[in-house]
Amino acid sequence: MQTPSYPVGGSGEIARSIVPVIQEAGGQVLVNARVAAILTTPDGSKATGVQMASGEKVLAPIVISDAGVYNTYSRLSDAGRLRCVYSLDIVK
């Protein structure tokens, strides 16, 4: 049985090391930036970006949420439109 391991410098080192990789691939990482909503296609089959609390819209081919499953599907998206296998159970 293996014992748990922790990154040298703490868990923040994981984020600090992956940000340059995302940026080199053309991605953008926003921190301390409040998201008001996840934008979707009209039929809700795909996330297309996010709307920031400031009103700015950031369009993206991939949206990654670190807000947790409940917050992502019940607070940031219209669970009736964004299709997810979990959304029906989460919002109940």
C-alpha cells in the first residue's frame, strides 16, 4: 500500500506549473474572477464560454469549472439547458 504524497511547495504548485502549459496552447486562465453564468449553445448541448460578473463574455471551445458539481449545474448554468448526466439529480 502506498502512502499519500503531497507536492513540494503545496497544492498551489500544481496550478502554477500547469498555467504556462495552458497558455502555450492558446488557453486563458482567470483567477479571482467571478463568473455569473456558463454560456451554452441554444439547445444546451455544449458550453460555449462564460459571462463574468462584470458583464464581459469570454467565449471558449472548452469550459472547466472548479466551482463544484452542485454550483456549476445549479447556480452557474440553466440545468434545464445544459445537458449533464448528473444535472437532474443535483437540482432536485
